[in-house]
Amino acid sequence: MARERSEVPDITLLGNHHTKYDFEYNPEILETFDNKHPENDYWVKFNCPEFTSLCPITGQPDFATVYISYVPDKKMVESKSLKLYLFSFRNHGDFHEDVVNTIMKDLVKLMNPKYIEVWGKFLPRGGISIDPYANYGCPGTKYEELAWYRFKQHDLAFMDKIDNR
């Protein structure tokens, strides 16, 4: 049985047929809903293979696949709002490293997850690709330890694998 939008009062974008696309960075578009299973540890992963932002110096477009993985606590990000948020980077000029850290920090501020990681795998421009990775684990918990472990292990299993270029 489908839930009515009125059953989830914080969700305004999902099911809205009058979607407005922001062409400038807009974290206010992000929405959350309650996690029905906060006592469980489980992964939620989003892949955005058509992410676009602009080089802050040249204004040229930068294309990437952005991976967002998190272990939710009490709140979860609503996927349509996340899609619109990521789209809002379309005309935003920032370096790859800044984009990845901004996305992670905005999502931490929004939903205070137990753990989150954001990995941007940008297509090469000028013969070089940049793949920034950022993560966060709730301080003073096992998730802080998970963040350090995953940070140390990041990319080790994928050193020879190039899958987006």
C-alpha cells in the first residue's frame, strides 16, 4: 500500500509534479524522513553517475560519478531532494576536493548519520583525473573508529581498477 505524502510531513518534493531545478548550489533543498530502524546498522548507498560542477578558475564543466554511502541514525535523506541538491552544483564553481567535502558536511549537518563517506570520481581534464574521498564517523563511537579504518583502507582494493574513464 502506497503511503500518502501527508503521512510523511517533512517530504515535499517526492510526488510533486512541479519540481523546480536550482542551477546554483542549494543545500536548503535537502529533506529528511525518520529512519524506521535506527537500532540497526545498515548501509544506504547512492550513486550519481551524471554529477556536474564547474571549475572555479576556467568555468569549464567537470563531470564525475559521486558515491555517497552512509549508516543512518534517526534521520535519512530523501532521494529526490538529494538528486535536486546534487543537480544544484551544475553551475557551482568549486574544486573537486571542496565539492566532495561540502556534500559530506551538508549531509552530516542535515541528518547526523552514524557514519558517512563521499567519493567523487571525476573524469580527466588536461590528462589527469582527481578522485577526492571524505568520510565522517560520529565522534566517541565505534563509527569514529570505522571512519579511520575505512580512511586507511580507502582505494587499496581498487588501485588498478578504473571504471569511470
